[in-house]
Amino acid sequence: MMKLSRRYFAGCAGIVLALSAPVWSNVFDTPRLGIVISRTSVDEHWGVTQMSAHGWAAVANLAGIPYDCLFVEDLGSAESLARYDLLIFGQCAYVDEAAYQKLLSSLQGYIAGGGNVLVDGPLATSDEQARDRDHAALDALLGINYGGFRGNSDYRIKIVDNSHNITRPFEANEFATQHLVNGLNILQFKSGGEVLLVSNNERQSLPFLSCLASPKNRIVLVSDFSTWAGAASFFRNLQPQVFYANQLFNIMIRAVQWAVYGDIETPFPAPQVSNANLTAIVRLDADGSNNLDAQIKTINYLIDLAKETGVAPVYAWVSSGATKAGWQDVALWGKKIEDVGGEIGTHSKYHRINKDMNAERWEEELGGSIQEIEFNMADYDFPIGKVEWFINPGNTIQMKDYEEIARRFSFYMTHGFEQDMPLGYGNLTWYTGPHKNLVVLENVPSPDYQWFYDPTWSYTTAQITAYEEAIFDHMFNNLGRGVIFNEMWHDYSITTQPQSKKNRIINENNIAFYDAMKAKFATHKIYCPTPEDLGHKLRAMAQWNYRWRAEGHQVEIDLDLSSVRLDTIPHFIGGMGLRIENTTERIQKVMINGKPHFAFSDRVIILPNLKKGMNTISVTLGAQPASEPRLTYISSRMPAIEKKSDALEVQVLTRSKARCSFLAPESAVLLNADWQEWNREGDGMLNGFVTSDRKLILRKITKQDFRITRAAACIVGFEESGSSVTMKIQAGSQPQRSISFRCAKAPKSAMLANQRLDITQVGRDFSVSLPEMATPAELIIEF
């Protein structure tokens, strides 16, 4: 089946759906990307190729389109490529002669069948000996003209045409990036096409992003999204050192969606890894594993962070160092990390992974560390099961060694490109052999090692904090789509261990930096997965399939999990998001598998767990926001939500803290929440949190003259009568337990288990403080 047959328009849809309504104007079946790199380019120019692979995987995740990781050398026939709506060629400059001829043949058939192509950087311009080749036939097929390596640090990327779907949200002549580090490999069309972005120094403009649409194909050319020029970067340690709210990721997301769907006018769905704007997880490199005091202080900090924000860590020991510190002490603290939802991983055995690795050394560093951690944790009565989490020690590990990682671990945090490619993550299968479930996360700018310890960097703690806060804000406010914030933290930096013999600013205390990020986590509506949860969600984003159809105010999605490689994946869908793109309308109503669903914001559906097979999601859009009570945000896994009578019941899973928001235009109480607050901003939102697995119940308060405005206590029951309100309060001894409420008439009394409580008034609210309680008790407020 060739590519053109995968998309159906009104005439065909009328035949297929003749017995149903509406007749869909847009139908799209199983969109999928192929992200293509070259093995020869990895051999010749591994850093740029790897940067491109990671970065385009992040774009695919943010665009919400499932993807496969392909090699140029393994591309099959046009028929086998027809399953891909878009092939993205990432920095494939070097291709051996046999692969070049195969590529030319395959692409001829793929394009003839309606396939679409995005090219980032030169494509097959050199052979395996790094010699220039005659690539005229491939250039002619794609219409490419190479303008050479041009530009320098005087250039930056500018939007010159905002009439196209890709650039429509931006202003013409708006700069999308800061100044580049150096030049770019300029790609342009030989004839036709539209130049949307240019590399510009105010005197000369060079094409940066161009697109060409024909009746059969859409082709996008990018003059180096991913090189050491740092076109996509948010921050670089170069003069002038500055954070920049770089827009290239947003532009590449739209470029991918346009290349797949074209200039459609209807809304379309885009799954995202979480329902929140940003997904946060902590990466902790325990380089000081031999220092027990540093381990205790760091782990205590991360435990407090998890309890206050819900953000959990992967905490990776250098296992030989933990042995020196003493497992009889270390094991207890490792278990405490897992108790709050984090995972103990490994930072290798000796922190000596380098370019001289062989099979024996891989087994010593990785296999040896796994055995050391698993055995000693169990030996001291704190078993943690299999160590599946690996954090890259030292230099960046090349992708051609990924099978050494993938056959031992399921979750891998790497680093190396964050200044030039600030986002890179996904279910990557390049070089993993038969182990196709490896999840890879590159860290975001910038590692605390560089901020505080690198001799080529020099910043005060205040400057560091301001830069990192700006990076977080840019990702949260300008990127969104569940983007993953995963920064490299170290035990020695959290504990401000001293620096020596370094010609740079020496900061007396680093902790303000971490406290600032803690505050960001605590005060923003982010998603806070456990490592296991995030790994499953990233696998789903790559592995599942979906088809969708749209007409007018209706969008319908068939989300198919039958092809995912792990049977556990459907149990971790809860908390993911399904964004409705390409519309200014808001979600009015959602049905999942034929049942009403009450978890969505204006544009994002909060998914529950789904079944392994096909799941149908129907969405109705409208000009105004939906007004009925519903869940609009959750920070942790949500296996299920259902409506029973006039109440919403939501299952929440967390080992630390899970936050949630409900739209409750009329007053409501959130039963079983540890804390709740209603309508503080006058928007009818009820916000709350829980600190353990819970079933939350949102129940409407029918008494028109009574409102609970804040409850710093767990209300597990609520009854109303004409002259009183009765709340059953869960036992607890946390400080400042109180309930605040608003009512038309001043309350006469407040009794808790036959004990009269004082009622105070501040502004419009009344408040009662609750004493310590060993057992649940009823609070009765009389009017």
C-alpha cells in the first residue's frame, strides 16, 4: 500500500462511513515518522549525528507522532517505507556507495508513492572515505541545491514568511534564535518552494528552512538544525553569555506536522507524554558515593523535594564508592529513595567508561555495578529488585555502544549536547540490537557540574539560579506539550563540596540553585512521574498507533495499543495527554470507549489507563469552555476516573505527592485529599493534593450559602442539613491543621468530637483550627 492511500478525503470518507454521521472531511490512518541516520556518518562525525538523532526524537515526541529509528544503510524498498508518512534524514552527510545507490532507488519509489521528506543538513554528499561524491541524481530527486558552509557568529535565524502553516504563529522578521556559534550547511530548492526562515546578519540572508509542496509530496529542507553552531540552543557558555527563548523546537514541531498532514483546516490530535505543560524528573549522579555524609545529606534533600513537589529521582551510585562508604549504612538510604517513588540506579562501578571500552570492561563497569548494588541492598534487608536505571558517567557514550546499555537497562540518562541540542529523548532503538525498549533521556541545559565546578565557566549562584529559572520558564510557558525537564545534579554540588585550583568564581553555597528549582516544581502545574512511569509513557509515544478523523466541531481518535512491545504499557497511560491541535475552539465533551470522560482542560484530554487493543476517543469542540465539573490537571498517574451520581471519583497513584485541579464552578468538597483550596483566584478551580495512593471524590456542596475555601486536613465524609454541615476528618497530627469556610450567616458553633472549637474570622472567611486526633472524628458546624 503506497503512501497516498493512507489519507482519505471527503469523497472516499463518504463511501467508507456512509452509514455513520458525520461524513468526515479529514481522515488520517496511522501517522508514523521514520527518523533516519547513517552508520557511516556515525563513524565519521558521531557527535553531530548523535545530537541530530536525539533532537529529532524529541521533536517527534513533542509533535505527538509515533516514530521508528532507522539507518540509511537498512532502508528497505519503497513498499516497506510506505508505512512512514515522513522520513526525517538527520545529518546523513556520509553514506557508503552501496547504501547511496539503495537510498536513491528507495526514495524514488517512496516519493512516487506520495511520501514526504525532511532533510536536516547535507544528505549523502560524501562516501565512507569522506570523499565528495557525485550526488546529482539524489539532489535532482529532492530538488536540493547546496549553498556551501556559510555564515559565522554574526548570523542568527529570522522568520521571513509567516503566511505558511509552519510559521503562522510567529511575526515576520521576528528572530527565532540568538546568534549562532559558526556557519551552517545551506540547503535550498533549485526552483520553487518557499523560504520561511533565513540565517541573517542584517546584510545577507541565507536560506535556513524551506518547504515545497506538490500534489503528491511535501519536502522540508533545514540548513542544520543540529550541529555545533547551536541553532536550537537555549543557553551557551560563550560571550555574550545569555539565556534565549529559542523558538526552533516549536518551528520544527510544526514543520513535522505540516509535512505529515499538509495544509489541513480541521483540528487534529497530538498525544503528549503527560497532561501538563512540563514533565519533571531528577537525575542524580552520585559521584561522591564513597562519602557517606554526602549521601545522607543529598538523599535527605531529594526526599524532602519529592514530598514537597512530587518530583522523584533516579539516584545512581558509583557502586565501588558505595562499598567504601559501607552498605550497612548506604542501603537504608537507598531504600528511602525508592519509598518516595525514586529508583536506585548505577553510575557504573568505577566511573571509568571511556573510548577504550571492550566487552570485558563493559561487563565489569555495568554488570559488576548491577551485581554489587542488587546483592548488597538485599543483603542488608533492603531489596530493590533489578537495577534497570543507568546514568552516563564521564564522557558521552556513543550510540554504537548502546546495545551494551540496552541489554542491561531499560532507562538511560545520557548527556553531552545540552548546549547545542537542549532537548533529546525518546524510545531510541539505534544500535540496541534486539533490545527495543530502551528509553534515553539527554539532560537539559545546564549540568550543575558546569554551573558550579567547570573551570571554563564562571558564575555566581545568583546568576546560575536566574539562568536556570529562565530555562525552566521557557520550557514550561513556550514549549509545553509535556516537554521533559531532566537536569544533571550531583551529590557533591548539592552539598557544596569545595573546589580547588580553579580560576573561576567560587560559590560559598550552591543550595539556593536547588531551592529555586524546588520552588519551580512546587508552584507550577507539572507532571511528576516515577522513572518507571516515564519509561512506559515514552515507549507508548513511539510504539502505539492511532488514526483520526475530523469534521466541523468533532474529532475522533482510535488509539491502538495492540502493537506495543510490553503488556505493562497500557497500565501506565494514565496521566498522559491528548492535545487537540490546529483550533482555537475548546474541548466541550469527551467520550472514551463509549463512556463519558471527565478529565480535560480547554485543549488537552487527560488519558486514563487504556486497554491493550483499540480505544476510541470522541471529542466535541466549541467556542466556549465546558462548564461542567471535571479534572483539568493531575501531576501523577491516574488509572481511572468515573462519574457516580453527582460525584467524580478519581484514582491517583503516588508515593510522595500528587497535585490536582478540578473545575468546580459551584462549591464542592474534595473527599480524601490531604489539602484543598477552592476559588482563590475567582476562577472556580479547586486545587488539592494527596501524599499516597488515593481515591479522590469531588462532591458538589448543595447548600448554597456554604463554601469550603481551604482545608489543611483530610475530609473523608461530608453531610449537609438545613442548619448544619458535618465533616468527617481523618486522624492526623500535621501542623496548622485547619478548615476555612465562607457562609451567608455567621456560624453559631463548631464541635469536634464533643469539643467546642474557636471560630475566627479573617475577611470573608471563617476558620477553625483542628487539634491532633488519634482517630477520625466529626466536625459539626452549626448555623
